Amino acid sequence: MKSKLKINSISIKLALLFSGLFIALLFILGFILYGAFTNLFIDYVKHDLLIRGKNHANVLARQFNQGTIEHVVKMESDVTTHVLITDIDQNILASSVPPSQDMKEALIPAGNKLFNGFIEVDWEKSDYIISVSAIGKNEGFVYMFYPSKILRDIVQVVDTIMLVSGIGIVLIAFGLIGVLSRTLTRPLITMKEATNKMALGKYKQKIPISGDDEVAQLGHSIQLLGEQLQEFEDSRNDFLASVSHELRTPLTYIKGYSDILNKDIVKTREEQQEYLQIINKEASRISLLVNDLLDMSKLQAGQFVLNKQQANVNLIIKKVFTTLKPAAAEKGIILSLDLAEDSPEIEIDVLRMEQAIFNLVENSIKYTNEGHITLRSHVNNEFLIIEVQDTGIGISPEDLPKIWSRFYRVDKSRTRSTGGSGLGLYVVKLIVEAHNGVVRANSTENSGSEFTIYLKI
């Protein structure tokens, strides 16, 4: 199993891929260089052999006598090449070495026309490369012989050098490719380990990757994803704790007071009414919480459908104002209206827009201890603008961008006292965006907040 994992590792695959490409390129390059060197060297030998033969023939053409013949033979006596001189009838006049049978058989048959060039060039099979040069117009021939064994030995040495060099280069290349592949895959392995830990619930991971290439960007994305998952997990845990408390408290009240009523131990009619009002109030709290949860589930499941119709937003604002005015008065907060008289009718889902405005005003009441809350509407160019302004505790700059996230609570210490699920502003944002509108918030700590909805006319 371990060997299988090693073979399937990306570093091994990259090493094998790069090695295969490198060996193929090295083989092609070696073949080209070998052919180029061999051809160039053989051409040089042939060219040199032919030139020397012509030079000797030219010397003999000027003075074709025994002294000149001996001088030419002496020039070729201590070199690699051999010279053989004949008359026009192919009778051997002189030779730098004793003529072998192969040398004699290479001579041009007597009576042939004068010839300048090569008689034999197959250095791989023949004993000699042979060139012939005519002396004068009708005097004789100069034969030049280059032993093919020398060429074969040189080529064999070149083959050995190239083989040894190739093996060395391949081994070095394997090492470099191995290091390179490990360098390339190390960040990927680090990211794999990080994602494995994230799968176990350890979302916040530090991935030590430098640079700005695609691999580094992937590492930063995974790290950011982990931070977001951790933030979501924390908010989810806070949400579950909040919901548990929000459900437990009213249920405790409902159970306690219903037990009292059921046991018929209430002394007066007024006391019974008081208990029934408490039960009704706590049931309403549960209903609001359940409605928030249902809205969230519908939004996540894509079942959030708008039932749009032409309506005047001012009427919706007045309804919210009437509904929440007692709650504001109970806290000593002045709730006021400032509505545009020329507000046009627009196409909206009345119930959903009422829910959005209700959530904003209710949120302001929760976080305002004294002062006033103002609901405004006015028209600006192509937008109908709805504002909810309060003199509450405000929101810090670092928390302000996060308030539209689901489950997010700005002041967790106030969660138990103010109540709520942390879904109110999240639902507002989705409702407004479903109407192709925009909702924004401006706030100053300890001075108040202003929430603004922009709806296209």
C-alpha cells in the first residue's frame, strides 16, 4: 500500500514526466550532435585527403621525375595517410608504404580516362578512404589512402564519451528534477495537510507559502476559507446558544404560568389576566424566532418568492410605526415619522418589505436606551429612500461590515438581555436585494446608527 502511495504521489509523477521529457530531448540532441560531428569530421578528412592528393599531382605535373616522386613519397612517410604513385598504365612507381593487396585492387584499370575524385568513401566497411588525382594530362596518377580504422576508433571514442556524459547528465538531471519536483509539490502537500485538518474541524490553518504565483494564491484562498469557516462555526455556535436561550426562557415562563393556571391557584381575575398576557407575550417571542428560522431556511433553499404589487411605502412605514410605538414608549424612546408627501407607488412585496422595515426599527429599539428613533421616506432622483435613524449605542467600525451576516451579534454580552436570533439584518439585506435594492448602514459608537434602504422607482 505504501509503494502504491509513493507511485501515485504528485512529486513522483512530476519527476517521471520531466525525466522522460529530458531523456527524450537528450537523445534527440545527442543523435543530432553525433551525426553532425561524424559528418563534419569525415568531410574534413575527405577534403584534406583530396587536396593533398591534388597538391602532390600538381608538383609531379611540373617535374615528373624520380627525384620529385621520392620527395612526394617522403612527405607522406611519417603521417597517417599513404600515397601511391602510378604511371598512366597503372604501374606502381612509388609508395609511402609497401602496397597491400587492397591498395593494388583499388587502382583504376589501365586505359581508363583521367579521373579526379574518390574511389572509396565507405569508412565503416572498407579499409581505406581512397582519392585519386591525375598527374598532368597523360602522365599518371596519385592515390591517397586514409586508414578507415583510425576513423572507426575516433568515432568509437566519441561514442563512449557521449554515452558516459549522457549517463552523468541523466543522473544529475534526475537529482535536480527530484529536488525541483519536491520544491513544487511541498506547498501542495502543506495545503493537503491543512485541508485534512480543516475536515476534522480545525478550520483556522496557517499555510506558510510565499510568493504571488498560482500555488501561493491557492494557499491564501484555502487559508481565507478556513478563517471564514471558523468565523461561521463560531457564529453558528453563538446562534445555537442564543436560540437555546431564546426558546428556554419563554418556554419556562409559559410552562410555569400555565401550571399555575391549570392548578387553579390564582387568587384574582386581574392576576389571571396578567399571567395570560405573559404567556401570550412569550408565545409571541417564540413565534418571531421560529419565523426568522423559517425565513432563513427558505432563503437557503431558494424558496424565497416575492409576491409583488403596486403599493405606497408610506403606508407600510405607518403600519410598522403603529405596531412598534408601544415597545418604544415602554423604553422611554420617542418614535417619530418624517414621510415624503409625494412618495410614489412602486412594485414591491408588501409583507416582505414590512418585515424588512419592522426588523430595522425593532433592532433600533433593542439597542437604543434613550433618545429617539425617526422613520423617514423621501425621493431622490430615481430612488425611493427609507431611513431608520436612532440615538442608540452605535456600532464599531470593525463590526459594521459584518452586521449583515447571518447569526452575527455585535455585542454578545447584550444577547441575553436584548434577545433576537441574529438573523434580523441578514433577512433585511436579502429582502431588499430581492427587490433589486440596496441597504446600507452608517454608525458612530455611543452616538447612534442610521440604516438606509434604496429602492428603484
